[in-house]
Amino acid sequence: MLLSNNASAPNTCVKELETQMKKKAWSIFGLILVVVFAAITLVSHFKGGCTSMIECTSGSMPMKCHWTFIAATFVGLAGMVMGIVATMLEATDGRRAAVIGAMVSAIVVILIVSPIGIGTCAHADSMCNSTATIVYVLSAVAIILAIVMGVKADSAEAEKPKMTL
């Protein structure tokens, strides 16, 4: 009887350690997601679009890339909030919802910066096109992280055997 109690103690310690490691991995992925969205926000805000103005009959106004990166800044902030929420939540459904929100934010950033959305200048060497490339790469990283986090949101489901012979 005494031997069986000692034999089960390491199993519970191992399970507790696995649970703590999964929580830590989730927190690390969430932190990386928040950092990626913070980078999208900072690059969009500080590097932004072209600084020249368009001369119109009513006066001068910023080019369209200026408005593109203002919109990308705000959507990046929303994605950052979703990443923070996903990191803090414990419930599987809440985690998945926040991760889906973060993924949608990254997709919206891509659509805003692309010609489908507001877009950037037609000049290939303008500053806004280099900023758009950085934002595209960061958004792709955010989408990949959101997919991985969405799959790993339910640790109990991930532990189940996938296929038996």
C-alpha cells in the first residue's frame, strides 16, 4: 500500500509540471503575439507613409498612404488588445475567440495596406512601400502565431491521441 502511494506521487508531479509548462508556453506565444502587434503599430505610426502633400483646389492634404498607416495603427492596437486578452484568459472558448480576433486584425491590416484597401503610393521607391513590406511580414507572422495559438488553446484536446491503429 505504501509503495503504491509513492509510485503515484511522481505521476502527479509530472502532470503538474506539464500543466505549468503548457501555461508558460501559452504565455510566451501570447507575449510574442502582443510584441508583433506592437511592432505593427509602431512601424505604422512612426515610419508611416510619405511626408509630401498633394496639392488640391481646396489646399494641400496628405497622400493616401498617410491615411493607410493611420488605419493600420489603430487596427494594430486592436490586435494588441486581442493578444493581451488571449494571454490572460483561461477558458478555451475565450482564448479561441481572442485569437480569432487577433487573426482578423492581422488580415484587416494586410487588406488596408494592400491595393484592395486604402493602399500605398504608386511609386515603387517611395517610403510607404518599404513600410508596407514590413507591415506585410509582421502581419503574416501574427497570422501564423494566431493559428498556432488557436490550435493549442485547448490543452486537454491536444493531449488526446490523434489516431489509433
